Amino acid sequence: MVELGKSDKGGRFRGVTYDLTRGNTLGRDWLIQTPNMWNRPAASLAALPLHCTGCDADFRLPFCRKNAECTGAGIHCGTLDAFAARPDLAGKKLCLGQSDRVIDRWYKLIAQAVSAVDITLLAPAPDTRFLAALRSGMTMLARSGRPVVVRVLIGQYPTEGVDATAMLEELVRDARSVQGSRLTVYTAAMRSCSATPGCRSFSWNHSKILAVDGQKALVGGHNLRSSDYLDADLFTTFR
């Protein structure tokens, strides 16, 4: 707060763009590890590829009815909370890898919002399974009828670019058809300037934050890139 105050001498932006909260607590499951592999060999990690034939188009996971239908040690047949927004997945199960349940951490926080959801990320935009979880959250908010405002900001580093309009369309793809929805969603991608000779402050957002209603937050270094956290090809590289 002392350092922030040096650039806000009149305190005009305290409580607007920054503030200090007290009484914060951490839940018992506050630490998210993807994958959770402490004291285990990398070869034991169970993951499913993002590209597979006959898989669900959004979550990129194979359909199943029992564990025996899921190929690979540690792969099991189950459901995720994020499936709830998809009527076509009602009563169905998908094969899940060791880390796939992590997307529910983002989905459940978003889906329970009462008034506001703020998400900050670093480029590139969320993809496949993480994107499906965010989309499901938006859909459930639309169905709730609650007047929720969602704001998503992605920092663009050179030479990475993000199509904010395309991302908006992906997030509200299913929510658009919900009658009586009071959901408002904004998306933006930014950096301070484009590395031209006149650029004196070249910066971009690097934070990864999901804040809900000013009451709950998921904060850390976790990007929402399925290809970096959930793809079997990535883990094969480290075996």
C-alpha cells in the first residue's frame, strides 16, 4: 500500500483500482497443483490428449460408461461439475485424466457469482477444456437470471495477439440463447504500446486472477491453457 500510494498521492484511486482487505482466509483446498505429482514418477501421470476422434467437441474427452472403457493407467470414467451447463451431457460420463478436474475450480466460482466476475490472464486466450469450463460458467449465470457483469482482460506480449471479439463469442456461445438472461460480458486484450520508437512504457498484464463478487478469489500463476496443463503430449515430453 505504501508503494501504491507513491503513485497516487491524493488517494484518488484507493478503493477504485486498488485497496487493502483484512480478515482474508484460505480454504483447506486453497493450493492448486496441476499436476499434483509430488513424490511420484512422471511416468505415472494419467493424461488424455486434446485431439481425439469421437470425443466431446468442447471438453475433448472420450465418452464412456465405465472405467474399463477408458484407456490408460489412472484414467477413469466420471463427470465434472462443468458438464451441468450442457443438457446433451446429462447422465453421460467422460474419461478423465489426473488433472482434468481442475477446470471445475474455475467453473464453480464463476457459476455461483451474484453480481461480478473479474478475470485477468496472460495471452494466449483460454483453450479447449479450460475454455469449455469458462463457457459453462457463463451459461449457468445466464440461466440464473442474476444481473452479473463479467470482465475478462488478457495481457498481450509481443508478438502474441489475442482476438478479444472471437473470445467473447466463444464465451457466450451458449448463453446467447438463454431467455431472460441478465448476464453482461466484456472481453479485452491489451498492452501499453506496440514497441514503436515512441513507446516509453512497454508493459502488459501478467496476473492470473479470478475474483467473484469481491468476496472470493483464485489467484496465482496458473494460465488457462489446456495444452500446457492437461495434454498428454506435454507430459510425455517429460517422461
